[in-house]
Amino acid sequence: MSLKGVELQIAIPKTFDAGKQQDQAQQQVHAGQAFANESLNKQLQKNHTLLLASEELHNDLRHDHPQDEEKDRKEQENEEPQSKHPYKGNLFDFSG
């Protein structure tokens, strides 16, 4: 297929236009990916900050009431272990 001079005058500018449009579309995709990546990083940073703040709050609350922890620990130590009944067993015989 051979092109005449008149056809080349029309075809070549359209090729450049198509190349520009494709380049713009590709740049738009890259910009969208960069924006998504940036927003993801911001969300991760926000979550990390919230996690650290909640851990600090938890530690502060825990240190505010050391007597409660000590009281709970003493109660657990003072609990008497349940002794086994002298003549009742632990096994059940379900066979008829």
C-alpha cells in the first residue's frame, strides 16, 4: 500500500496527535497511582499514630492503678486450690 503526498499530509499530523493523547493518558495513570500511594501512606501514618496513642493511654491507665493490680494478684495467690472430694470420682460410667 503506497501513500500519496496528500494522504501523508493528513496522516502524519494525526499520528502526532495520537501520540500526545497516549502520553497524556499514561501520565494521568502515573499521577493517579502516585495519589493513591500518597493517601495510603497518610492512612498508614494515621493508624500508626492512633495505635501509639492508645498504647500510651493504656499504659498510663495501668500505671495509675498499681494497687488494683497488686490487689488482684494477692487475691489470686490467696485463693485456696479446690480439693478433690474424698469419695466422689471424676469419671462417669455411661455404659448401661
